[in-house]
Amino acid sequence: MNSAFILSLLKGLWGTIVLSLLTFLFGGLIGFVIALARISPIAAVSRAAAAYIEITQGLPLLVLMGLCFYGPSIFGYDSFSPLAAATFALTLYASAYLGEIWRGCIQAVAKPQWEAAECLGFTRWQRMRAVILPQALRIAIPPTVGFMVQIVKNTSIASLVVGYAELSYNAKIINNATFQPFLYFGIAALMYFAICYPLSVQSRALERKLNVGHR
Amino acid sequence: MSAIVELKDVRKSFGNLEVLRGVTFNVNRGEVAAIIGQSGSGKSTALRCMDRLETIQGGSMLICGHQLHDDDVDLKSLRRDVGMVFQSYNLFPHLTVVQNIMLAPRMVKGIKAKEAREIADTVISKVGLREKMDYYPEQLSGGQQQRVAIARSLAMEPKLMLFDEVTSALDPQLTGEVLRVMEQLAADGMTMILVTHEMAFARKVADRVIYMRDGKVHEMGSSDILRTPATPELASFVSESAEH
């Protein structure tokens, strides 16, 4: 083991964390818009959101990653930076899944709640904001935290095409120099586990906690 | 007395199933009307149409001056005029009692917090639950939740209140406390239309009893029709109800 390699893995770990957070931020923002669009009473909006979800979920993340990284240069534009390309591809992926997860959570709020709010004279947006979303949020927290685990793990796909220095990419580079795949990929695996396991535990704990009082 | 509810030949279908097949009746200001009838007779649908939770397909419906079959009916002002209470209470579970009550006055009418709080104090006293102001719905009994739901509706100062089988989910003891609140409302002069299975309550409080059968008004009159029904169908419905 070489301390320079360990340091490189730790830098990669930081790269993974940054990419995960950016993905969650942008994927979450767009996913929220997608979820709302998906249940829009305007058919065209709802269909457009459904198409976005279908197409994005129908493509492997690796292919999305390749399109985002190589796509601009194919059409004669400057390439995105590796981080921008990876964030872009992961945002597409995460927004489609989060959009679908959150749509389910919004629709899981009982219909009579909509009706009660309707009868009190709330507009559609007021109903959503004051009555439905606060209840949907409780339902959404466990699956959302669970999906964050997927995001963290899937950032590793960025290593295959875009060359952003995240954990898997750095492990690959070190392996190319040392030919000790078991050691360095093993350490990388432990680092992924160190992030993902607490998230999984948290997700299960939240599920138990929020299920009890359906407040 | 002037009619604030006028139904003329109202028709409504769900797919191929015609649920309302020409319903006609009026309710005057200050009256209590009880709609009774078997399950599937269309009574709840008729009530839900009055607050436009369902749209009617034929005939006309005039509620507090709003023509409901117009596409451009002003829903916001209709719902300021009409309050609705449901069988399943439908309180907002993430809000306390007082927040449940204050939410609509504040958001829909734009009333200031202090004033909304005073309204909440008044209506919660009417239903006798002042001490439960800061409880969450799940901490209350079914009867208490239903009384809060009534208070929440009252806070919007409706001209007409609709009650959709509001005691059907409650055991007899809790039913009593809800019915007492409704009786007081009736005594205060609120115009009320209730879909109910509580024959004793209808007999005691209703100015008008509407017996629905197969999507139509089969018999209608003062509460006397429950004692001396004119049609054999109502007679057998009343005697069946008495057995339960």
C-alpha cells in the first residue's frame, strides 16, 4: 500500500461526494418539476413529462453519460467539462426516477384530502402547497433517501466515459499503475459502503418512524 | 321564504350507469333537509353535485345563486357559500385542530392571523372542543374529529352546509355528540342538507325529508312522511331502518 494512492482514493471519494450532491440538487429540482408536470390537469404537459421519464429511464446511464460527454463535440460544439457532463447525465437520470417516485408520493395522499381542500375553496396550487405536499413529503422521505444510495453508486459510471476524478476513476488509474485490483478496488468498495450503508440504515429507520404516526 | 337550493330534473351518469335520473327539489333559506334512501339511490351523488365535486349532465342546479351547469361557474365563490362535511372527516393530518380551522380563512379569504384565530375560537367553542385546539387529528376520537371538521367548515361562514353521512363511521355514543352539534346549528338558523341514515334525527330536526329511490325523488314532504309515508316503498324503507 502506498500513501499517495490512498490519498488519491480519498480525493476520488471527495469527487464522488461532490458529484452525488450536485446530482441530488439538480436532479431533485428537475424531478420535482417533472412530478408536478406528470399530474398536471393539462394533458400535453402530463404526456411530455411521461415521455421524458420513459425515454430517460429507457436508456442506460452509461449511454446517457456518453451522449452528454461526446454529444456536443459530435455536433461541432465545445465539450462540457467532465464534471459538467457527468452532472448533466446523472441529473437526467435522477430527475426521471425522482419525478416518478415523487409523483407516486403525491398521488398516495388520499383523494378525500383533495376534496376537503377543494370544498374549502383553495385553488389547485394552494391545495398542493398547504395540504398535499406536506403529507407527500412524509411519504417521500424514505424512498428518496433510498434513491440517494443509487445516485452515489451510479456516479461510478462517470469513470467509464468522462474521466472525472471520482472514486472509481481514481481506483482504475491506480490499478493501471499497480496491478493490484483487489487491494485498491477493495478499498474503494469500502469507501462506497461507508457512504451508502448509513444512508440505507437511515432510510429504513425513517420508514419505520414515519409509518407509525401518519400525522 | 326563498329557495337557496333549486334542483330541476338533474341528471348525472357515471359511464353507462345513470345515477341521477331527473332529480327535482328546492330547499329554502334556514331549512334543514334530510335526504334519505337506500345505498345506490343517488343521494350522496346529488349532494356532491351541489358543491360541484361532481358535474351534472342534465337539468339545472341553482345553489346560493350559482348556476352549476354553467362551465364558467365561479367555483371559488360557490365554495365560499357552501360548506361540506364528509363521512371520513378529512381533517388535514399534518396540522393541529386550530391550524386546520385557520388555514382556509387565511389562505382563501386572506384574513389576518389574529382575526382568523378569533374565528377559530368562536367556531371551536360552538362544537365544544376549545381544550383540543392544539391537538393533532389522530389524537382525537372520531366524534371529536367530525366536530372539528364541522368547525373548520363553519369558519368559512357558509350560507349552506352539506353533510354527507357524517355519522356513518361513528359508534352510537359518538354519533350523539355530533348530532347535538348539528342540532344546535339548525337551531341557529343554518341552512343544512344532510344525507343521513339517522331516521330519529331526521324526524326531530328536518323541516323537509327527501326520499330518493333509483336516482329520483320518490317521496318528499315534512318529517311527517316518516310517520305516515304515502308510498309503500318509503313505508318499507322506514320500517327496515327502524329495525337497525
